[in-house]
Amino acid sequence: MAGDSNLKHELESGRFTVTAEICPPRGTDVGPFIEKARLLKGRIAAANVTDNQRAVMRLSSLACSVLLLREGVEPVFQMTCRDRNRLAIQSDVMGAWALGVRNILALTGDHVAFGDHREAKAVFDLDSVQLVKVIDTLNHGRNMKNTELRGATDFFLGAVVAPEANPYEPEEIKFDKKISAGARFFQTQAIFDMERFKRFFETAGKKSVKVLGGILLLKSAKMANYLNTNVPGVHVPQPLIDELEGASDQLEKGIEIASRQLRELKSFCHGAHIMAIGQEESVIKIIEGA
Amino acid sequence: MIITKPKDIKGILEALKGKERVYLFGCGSCAEQCQTGGDKELKAMEKALRENGVEVAGGSIVEETCYRQLVLKEYRNVEGFRDADAVLVLACGAGVRTVADVVEEDRPVIPALDSIFLATVERYGRFFEGCALCGECVLTETAAICPHTECPKGLLNGPCGGVADGMCEVDTENECAWVRIYRRLKEQGRLHLMKKVSEPKDHSVGLRPRKTLLRNPARQADRKTKK
């Protein structure tokens, strides 16, 4: 279990690197989750395990990361700031390391107002920049109080950036802060405007970090419209929705669009991160189609 | 100003069940201004209680119900207040707490309102939360827009990924607090403040319950020695 991060190794080798997202189950039956993991094994560099994504309560991202390790799939343990205070965060980060997890992705997290437990207290004791810094501190063998740890972590530390944010300058400032706080790789939010992403990468690619462009599988025109009205920070342009609408098999069309994006990313970016929300089996098709 | 909103009458009636002499206590400051605890609201409450068979022994409004001396004066002077077997307070939680401190401990003091926030009054009837009383003001660095208060996530290092065309993901009618902070800092030529990594908030400064004693014994002793 121990050893280095394969994701880090792949990215540093200069090879185009693909990661994909797997969502933990809503319950303790991990059968289907493990099946998806087996499907992706050997096809991607690492699999992100989401942390109560959309603020909907699911099996722990840490537990599911360890389940992936057992299946021989390298996990990227996603950790949000929404559900844990600084004690729980440091404790879980070290726990993940002790259990063999080597990659971690720090993110703010969707507000509980979007989820299935809307009455919950939204913690946000730290924000994503501070979370990156805390993990980096643990990587250097100290906790937030500067107390020396008996055994440090050494995570390959990642964060998120939104290249299509509007306005972009505040997002860029935050991106730079995450880098200065210790982030080494970035998985971007879903890209829909590839030309804009290329411009983003012209600058971002020169920073001392690796960037994996986010690809979100659009399963149907209905889903694309849903994303536009309900998911913060996602905007699917009308031409893509029209393309889906005109197709006889919208899912196949969505896979084709994702493959096209993956092909484009391969020509200039460090890697890609595929988000196929509940359609993990399509990830293989997307990769094969590219 | 402290903003309050009325509780549902059902819960109030339930809490006052079996009481024969209920006294109403409003507030001439905040609650009067947000139309929850002024003269008009006290009369409406009296009517509603009577219609539901609850006898009202009287009512008072003082200038500030959170000020103990004012409530105490009323308690000493008004028989109906002293003789009440329950008090229903149409004021913020601090007002309820003050009234409860003054009346005999054997009679219940019931809130008629929920206290919701400390407001900036844009103009009459338009109240916005601008300060969360966190205990350590960061407005110097954030162009006088509070990220603890105006960002639903209380983020200290810039906007989250949920900003859509500058609007907040949680309440899409609000412009993102960080987009506003960014714009104002930029206008002021102080954008460097946003580029600095802000450390996690020190929550120990807001340890509850908080208190301030202007004339605590230590300070008085200090003053004497200086003389």
C-alpha cells in the first residue's frame, strides 16, 4: 500500500494523465462502487472519491478511498471544508495517509443549502486555501499549532480552479494563493469553452503546477439544462445543448462530445479529469473514443 | 439594529396555557422599528390572546428593553407587571433575557419573537445583515464588506467556485461578497490585500457567553493607582 503517488509520477513524467471521479454509495452496500473501481482499474491514473458531493450525505470519502486502494486503484481523496472543523480535518488527513492514501484534493465544498440535510450546520472552519496550507503543513511534519508530528504526511496535494469563472480575476488571485499555499496539481471545474480554456492554460501551464482539465459528461440535453439552472459555477453553452438535442442517442452524443474534449486537451494540456456522475462505465468509452 | 420576526401564535398559546394574568412587554427601540414589538403589535397580540381565551393583565413598552434599569423601574411601578403569572416579551432575545432577570423566578417569561440578525438599515423597512459580531473585525482588509457575514460560507480567501456571473450560489439574488470586495479593493488600489493568504479565524476570541465590564474591579484598582 505504501509508496509514492502514481498520479504524481505520471504527471511529472510529462505523459498526458487521466483521472476520473467515483461517487461513494448512499449506504453501506459497496458492491456497485467496487464494480466501478474494477472497471476503471488500469485505465486511469487515479480515481477521485467525492466528499458528500452536492452536500448529499454518502459513505465517507476516506473509507471509499481505502476501498479503492484494496482494489488496486489509486485514490484521490477529496476533502471539503463543509463538514469538519480544523481538528477533524487534520485528524482525517493524517488518517488517510496512515491508511495508504497518497493523493488529496482540497476544496471548499457545496453549501449545505443545496443538499439533503439542509438543516445541518455548515462548518467552513477553514476555507480551501487554508485547507491546502494545513495539508502542506502536515506534509512538513507539523500541525496547525506548529507542534511537531510523530510522523508526517507526504501527500501529492491538489486543489480546484474554475477557468470559466466570471469575473475571472478574483478566481485567479485565489488560484495563485492555492499554489503559494502548497497545491501541486489542479483539477479544473468542467470546461465548455475550449478556446477560453486554452487561454487559461497559456498562463496556468507556466506556473509550477500540473493542470488536469475538467470534462463533465453531459448525459442529455435535459441534464445540461438542469446543470445550467441548478449547479453553481456550471454553464453549458447553447450549441452543445442543441447538439445533444439533435442526437438520436443523447448519451452516446454526450460521450462523443466528452471524447472530443479529451482529444483536444491531449494536444496541449497536462491531463484531464473526467466527471461522469453515476455513469462511470462511460469513462472507458470516453477514453477509447478520444 | 436587532431584527426580529414574530413567532407562530400556536406555540405562544401553548406556552401560556393555564396562565390567567399575562403581561405583555414590547420594546421602543429595534422591535418597534421592525414592526414586531411596538404599540401596534402589542395591541394586536392582546387581541389575539383574548380571542384565544388568554387574559392579558396589561402591557409596557420601555425605550430599550435590553436595559435592565428601565425594565426594573417598570416592574417596581406597574402592579399588573408585578402581579402577572407570565410575561410575553415582544423584543429581541436580549430583551427577553433582561425581563427574565427582573421578574420573580417562579413565573415564565416567554419570547413572542425570533431574533434574527444585526442589521444595517438601508431605509425604513429594508434591513440587511452586515456584521455577525464575530469578535475580531476584518473589515480593514476586506474593504468594509464582511466575508464572515456576507459570504454564506464565511470564506476568507476569495470567492468559491460557485460564483455565477458574479452572483452568489446560495442566494442568487445577492452579488458574491468576494466579487464586491475584489471590486472595491481594486478601486481603492489595495488589491494586494486580497492576494495575501488570510489565516484561519481565531474562534477563541468569540468564546460564549461574551461579556464586557467597563467598571470591573481590576480596572478600578488600576485607575486608583494611576491617580
